[in-house]
Amino acid sequence: MSPTVDGFTFDPATFYDITVRDDNESCTNFGQTFDAPCVYSNAGTPRIQCGRCGKPMTIIAATRLDPQPEVS
């Protein structure tokens, strides 16, 4: 079974277009959303952290890239 993160099920070793939101109330990015257009899922558990506060961000949308980027 593929891992689930923030309610989304991610396949291992797969690229996704992910939208994240900063939910850390003490951060200047609080409530803002950001697009991460080519995120690798690793073992099926992608992690995105805020560049300002360093805290994990909440994944609010994810789309599997098709076709997958070619890696050499």
C-alpha cells in the first residue's frame, strides 16, 4: 500500500506537482500557498518545508506528473 501524507496517497519513486500551504501562525508566510511543480516522492512520503521558518507545510493538492520526468 502506498503511503498517505496529508490525506493524499503517493506512489514511491514518482514525481508530483504539489500545492502546499504554510499553517505556522508565527511565520510571515502563514496562510500563503505555494506551487512545487516537480516534487519527487522518495519512498512515497514527500516533505515540503517553509523556506522562512523551516516548518513542514501542509499539502493541499497533488497531481502525478504524466509523463514522468526522465532521470539519468
